[in-house]
Amino acid sequence: MALVTSTEMFKKAYEGGYAIGAFNVNNMEIVQGITEAAKEVNAPLILQVSSGARKYANHTYLMKLVEAAIIETNLPICLHLDHGDTFELCKSCIDGGFTSVMIDGSHHTFEDNIALTKKVVEYAHERGVVVEGELGRLAGIEDAVNVSDADAAYTDPAQVEEFVSKTGVDSLAIAIGTSHGAYKFKPGQNPQLRFDILEKIEQRLPNFPIVLHGASSVIPEFVDMINNNGGKMPDAIGIPEDMLRKAASMAVCKINIDSDLRLAMTGSIRKYFAENPSHFDPRQYLSPARTAIKELVKNKIVNVLGSNGKA
Ligand code: G3H
Ligand code: 13P
Ligand code: ZN
């Protein structure tokens, strides 16, 4: 098995009413935890790399880790650039062996977003690589993704056909109320996704794969594990799992998860050190962290995404 694009995965996911998990990877333990989980439940996977991950771990290391995961699992895996912000970054990932890239032109005007996305699509398609575009803006804060609440704007369904037909993108990320990071909603807020907007988009783009960013549920078990072991995270609420299940049964074929992986890994490491303050062998605290990621991903695949048994 070699790296694959997401084309076949999305076609089956759309027809089957489930979604493919797109998990962010930054190091070996994260790649191993995710792919071992997917192997156990026979799920196709998208592993995605942000520009921050690429700076942290280096393109070649990440490529080789993902290639190793394919050898070990024999699963269909798509390697995707998350939030590419320039043509040059997308080109570098395409030339370097990625099978999918996102060009996130959502901070540009509609016209400039179309022009930039189209340029990436032309380069990618000539080389057999698929492209995700984005319309609408998510709130939230990540290293390289910072949009204030005030700037967040839902996707306008009236724009989607023109965007897709003029750019030729293979999938479209939309903003319907999710947001990046661990602080999506404050306690007392009632998280709601705009399924009415998703329905309108679905009607205008029949059989077209939609992508949901910012879809971590901010699982309380891991926030508590951090806070009960010396951490100080403010209370936060993520995207409820039943809403993700509903989105997956509709046109959403790719669901992006990063923050939940970070919380699971950090919670597990904090707990380990609280219980074993004298230990200093990284293998000792990275093993349970990898297992925490594996269990989290298995749970997402089986109970939220529905992609188990679909590889
Ligand atoms: O949406 C962004 C991802 O969570 C990646 O975050 O840029 O901090 O690697 P990062
Ligand atoms: P979360 O921060 O909700 O995990 O979203 C990740 C994401 O959208 C990566 O592109
Ligand atoms: Zn994102």
C-alpha cells in the first residue's frame, strides 16, 4: 500500500454517511498512536501536517514516519497539508510527496481566495494531488491560525457553487460554528452548529465532500487529568459528539481533530509525572501518552466518525 489521495475515501464516506478522521501529527508517538488505533478498527485515515508541525519535526521525518505507518498497518492513508497559506508552501508539500493539500485562502477576499486556490489546484491536479479549499472563517487560536471571534464568519451558501466551479477544489472546508483550539465555548454557553447552513450547502453542491475544522470535543476527562496533576486550564466546552455524528451523516466527509490529541497526550504525561516524580526516561512517560492517543482515536473512529471497518 502506498499513500493515497482522499478521493475514494470521500466518495465512500459520502455514500455511507460517515466521515474520515483527519488527525494532526507532529511526532512519532502521535503517528503511532493514531495509526495503531485505525489498524485495530480497520479505518481509512487522513494524517495532516500543519506548517508548524513541518517546522517542528521536519518534512522528511514526517514523510518517513507516515510511510513507516503504512508499512506497519497496510491501511489506506492520505497525507495532507493542513492550513497551507501560500502557493509556495502547497507546492513544496506536493513536490515532497503529500497526496493532498489545503490552501486556506479564507482570510482573503472572495476573488483573491478563488485566484489563489485555483493556482494551487492547477499545480496539484497536474501531479495527481487533491486540494481542500476554505470559505468562511472559524474563530479560535492556534500557533499559525488566529482569528478573533469578531472576525469569524459563517460560510455563505450563496458563494459555494461559484467557489467550487471556478477553483476546481476537491473538497470544501466551511464555517458553521466550530472553532480551533481548546477554548471553543465557555461554561454555560450552549454549543450549536448551523446545520441549516450545512443543509443549504449540501443542496447547492450535491455529492460534494465538506470538511469540518475545529472539531475537537475538548474531552473533560483529559482536561481534568491536566488540572488534577498540576495544570491550570480554564474550563472549556468543545463540539458535542452528537453534533459531529450528525455532520458525518450529512455531507461532512472529513473531520479535523488536533486539540483532543494534545489534551490526551499532555494529560497522560502530567499524570505520569505526578505518580512517578523521580522518573526521567522519556520512553516511560511517552508510552502511556501514545496509548492515550490510541484509545482516544479508536473511540472517535467507532463512536463519532463511523469509519471503522471501511478501510
Ligand atoms: O488547525 C490547526 C491545527 O490544530 C494545527 O495547529 O498550527 O499549532 O500545528 P498548529
Ligand atoms: P481542533 O483544534 O478543534 O482540534 O481543530 C483542529 C483543526 O481544525 C486542524 O485543522
Ligand atoms: Zn483547521
